[in-house]
Amino acid sequence: MADKRQSIVTFKADESLLRALGGVENRSAFIRAAILSALDNLCPVCQGTGLLTPNQRRHWEELAASHAVEECDDCHERRLICHANNA
């Protein structure tokens, strides 16, 4: 049987966040789901910091030499396109 121990994690919330959570019936489940969703959508390079370290920046520049960020014609989201095979 798998060990299912749980830990309690606390965080600070400002008044507007507390008001927004006020109508949520099961806040713990809601917060867990929101965190898991956010973790599933982290940038694979910066891991959600929004910043690149100098080494990450160097690696990005190496990748960018043969790739481009372009808008998808269908969904209009930004995506990476590999131009390495087209050279």
C-alpha cells in the first residue's frame, strides 16, 4: 500500500484573494487543483520564474539560431518552429 501522508502548506493571501476564495466551497481542493494545473503549464526552461539564467540564455540563443517563435495560423498561439531541416 502506498504511503499517503499529507503535509500542510500555508501561504499568505491578500484581502482580494481571500474575498475571491470566499465563495469556493472546498478551498483546499480548489487550491490543490490550481497549483497542479499551474505546474503542468510551467515553461520548461525557466520553470515559471519568467527569467533565464545566463547559461539558460546562452542555450536559448543556440536553439534560436535554427528555430523561430511564430504565430500559429489556426489557434494564433505562439509556437516554436524548427528551421534546421530547411537550411
